Amino acid sequence: MMKSRNTKANNLEAVRKWALKQFSLGDSSIHGPDHWERVYENGVMLAGKTPGADVRVVKLFSLLHDCRRENNNYDPDHGRRAAEELEQINGSLLHLSDIQLELLVQACSGHADGITSSNPTIGCCWDADRLELPRAGIKPRAQFLSTAAARNLI
Ligand SMILES: [Fe+2]
Ligand SMILES: [Fe+2]
């Protein structure tokens, strides 16, 4: 997905590299880069089926939401730690509007809180991550999914 010469794709590669630098749990972590890649694919697919979803924000969420995890188990504030970085790197790395930045901050902050969102962009972010729950032996449940597109898949 990120090998194109397209400027946006190259920028995503720069974001991925930045996220990898933040990430301390190693490439084979269940919350690491392989997971980010699958969340990316899920998110692009869900955003394509969800009117009003901002796919740019969803793509960035996939790369950034777990980058500040400090362990592979119980770490309820890891999304809020990731969100704290975003304002600082916007302008240099992210190039988001104020509205997009706010959506990305909210999506990262709350993604591990077990709630749903009626906002199409945040919903696609959280569902893209939750469709990945089977990697931890957990079946995604409709009541914890925000989008019809994701509920239709389980
Ligand atoms: Fe997470
Ligand atoms: Fe995740």
C-alpha cells in the first residue's frame, strides 16, 4: 500500500516510520506494525462503505493508535498517550485541518475504552481495530461496533 510514488503515500510511509520509532514493543508485538497494516486495510474498506468517513484520518489512525503502547497486555491509556503527540507533529508530518486533527485525537484517545461512536470517521477507526480482535482470541460483537459496514461483516 505504501510503495507508490504518490506524495500522500510517501507521507504515510514517513508517518509509519515515525510511529515505529515511538513503538517500544518490537515488530512481532500483537499490537505492532503487522496489526497496523491490517487495521489500515480494514479501515480503508470500511471508509469506502461509510458515507462521510474521512479515509485520510482513518489511515493515519491505523498507523498511530497503538504506537505508544508500553506493554502488550493491560495499558488503558495508550491511546491517550498517542493522541498527546498529534498536535506537535501536525504541520511537520500530518498536514491535517483542525477538524481532521480533532477527529484523529478523539479516535486515538478513546479507541481502547470499549465505546462506540456515531461519527463516521471515528466509527471506522474503532471498527477497523475491533475487526482485528480475533488475533487475541476475541470475537467482535455487534454491540461494540459503530458502523453498519463492520456489523455486516461479523
Ligand atoms: Fe490499542
Ligand atoms: Fe490496535
